[in-house]
Amino acid sequence: MASSRHGPTLFTSSARKRKRRRLYERRIRVVSMLVAAPGLIVALILTFQQHWSRDTMWSLAAFLVLFFLIAEAVLHDQVIRPLQTLTNVISSLREEDFSFRARGAAANDALGELATEVNTLADKLSEQKTSAIEATELLKRVVEEIDTPLFTFDPNGRLKLVNSAGSRLLQQSREDLLERSADDIGLTAFLHADPNVTSVSPLSPNARWLVRRTSFREKGVPHTLILLSDVSRALREEERSAWQRLIRVLGHELNNSLTPIKSIAGTLLLRVRSMALSQQEQADFEKGLGIIEARSASLNRFLQAYRQIAQMPAPKLQPTAVRTLVERTAELETRVRVQVESGPEISVNADPDQLEQVLINLVRNAAEAVLQSGHAQNGGSPVSIRWALNAQHLQIHVVDSGPGLLNPENAFVPFYTTKESGSGIGLVLCRQIVEAHGGTLQLLNRMDAVGCIATISIPA
């Protein structure tokens, strides 16, 4: 239908151009003949008035006519050919081919100055095209290199552009994503979300995204540009900073009270033992003061454990063999069997002590979950550790067959614990260590069976 609608129009336009050109050339030919005709007529009259032989007169007349036609053709060529050349040059410019130039460019000549202006225009357009290509390539490179997911949609909600970060977020190739609707790829919430407002994507439930949305036009058609910024780590840093300030204040105030309480309780206990009291009274005093001293010491240790969050040192990076680290960690857990699955021989730049502490905490949590569920005596390995290299990142997985997570969103909340003797800082400390290494820590329920899987991902 498109060809039938536009084809005749283009043909008619081309035919009109050729007709106008023929009319112009015909006018030039007619004018040149009219200019030369008087001279030719006078020359023929003078020739036939001479007393020459008939053959001589007709030969001379034929020569004059031939000379007239040649002169007319030369004049026609001198007028038409430069215009045709300029037409071809301008047509090439229209087709964005800037390799052609008009000949005969010269000053103090009307046609030469026109050719000069056309050549100048061609040079200018060539420079602009080169600059546009370079700017476009630079923009493409910047879009590809930025670690921020970028998407553009047409008015129908079809994806027209996505960068590498966007492909990684959606875990699909660019070729599979283009021309698909926002509903198909799960970005409808971002397409209609309020700009500069954080939201959660079902594609990455552990991340919070700041949505930046704007509009632009391409060939007159409005498009929507969406930029996503992962602010989850920044929010966790703010949250961690707030907890650290709170812990420092509480630790300072409580420690100032616990230290003298413990000291006074110990002193009173010594004095009670030296006093002449009945056996029952002495036992009661010693028991009460012992409880006060023991609970003061326990509360002080509790506070010191929480202060680790506020005093975690920066990691001291050095080459660390992953297999050695994993095998050593597995040997430390003796309550349940921990299976180490084979993985690649790889070393990473990490703090071996801190990374080992993370693995110890995760394996301990996995073992306690298995013991809680009563699956420790089942066949196979209730806890397993495996690692792999994925997209320039080392991923270590600690998998258990326990009951799983009842509230996964609270797993990394400080002071939150489901254990009777838990402090609620183990996972928070683990994530703080992993993020200090430039990585991430995720804790999710298993999809293939009952249990939980903890994933450490750090740059390799």
C-alpha cells in the first residue's frame, strides 16, 4: 500500500523535473539559434550573390550551416553542462555523499562563484556530518559504559534502546529485548512510576531503584527515557551509619553504668563472704550478687559485640585462594556434615581473615538452621559450599536444607534475630564486610527444595 501511495508521486515529481530541464534546455537552444540566425542568413545571402560555381556555393553554404550547428552545440554545452554538474553535486549532498565537488570555481565569475559556494556548502556539510557521527559514537560509548540501566520506549511502550547495564539487570540480550513491550520485560512499574521516587523491581527485590524519567523526540515522535539508579547500598550505608551512632551512644552510656555495677557487686560479694552471717543468708547474698555481676559482664560482652559494627576496619586486600579458604571454613563446622563442591582454581584480592569470618558465620547459620529443622541426620550433606566465576565476579554459595527464611526482608536488619541466643548482628556484619570488598551478599529461600542459599559476590 505504501508503494502504491508514494510511487506515482515520486515518478511524477521526477518527470516534472525532467520536463522543466527539457524546457530550459530548449529555451537555451532556441535563444542560441536566434542569436546566430541573422549572421548565418547574411552569410548565406552573400555566398549566393557571388559569381562562384554552384558546387562552390553549396559547399560553402553547407560549411556555414555546419559551423552554425557546431557553434550552437558548443554554446549549449557551455551553458548546460556546468548546471548539470552543479545539479549532480547538489543531488549528492542530498544523499549525504560529500565526495563530489563542482569544477570551475573561480572569483569574479558568476558561475564560478556559484560553484565556489556549492563547494563551501559541501565542505561545511561534510564537517557537520563528521562531527555528528563522532558525537553519536561518543554518546553510544558513554551510554554503554555507564553502570546505570537506561531504557527508551516509543509511544506504544515498545523498547527502542537499552544499554549493557539494562541488559544485565533484565538478564537478557539486547537483541531479545528490543521491540518488546514494557509489560513483557517487567518495566511497566518504572515506565509509569513517579520520577525521582525510589521503587522496588520484581526483577531484583533486594534493590531499591531511583527512577529518573524524561521525554525526547526522535524524528518528531515522542519517546520516553528512563534511567535507574540503584540506591540500595547508599540507603544501607545511611542505615548503618544511624545504627553505628546509636550503638556508640548506648554503648558509652551503658558501659559507664555497667562497669561500676560489676565492680561494686564483686566488692560486696567479698565483704559478704567475710561477714558473720547464717549459712542461708550468706548463700542468698552470694547468689544475688553473683547474678548481678554475671549479668553485668554478659551485658558488657553483648555491647562489645554490637560495637563491632561501628569499629569494623577496612579490609587489607591480598591474593587469597578461594579453595583453601572454603575448605578451611568447612572443617571448622563439626555439628553437621559440610560438603565442599568442586570449583575453579581461582584467587581473589580480599582480606582472608574478614572473608573467612563471613563464611564461618554463614556456615554456622546454615548448620543451626539444619539442626533446628531436624534434617541433620538425613542422607546427603545438609550444608554445601560451592563457588564459580560469573561475569568477572566470584560467587560463593552456602546452601542448607533447613526450614528457610520466614521473613527474608528482615534478615539484614540489626538486632533482628530468630535465635534464642542470637544477637542480630551476624548477617549485618557479614554484609558490611562483603560490601567493603565491593561485592554483595544475598540471602534467599531455595527454589529447588526447602532451605536457604546465601550468595557472596565479589569482584574477581
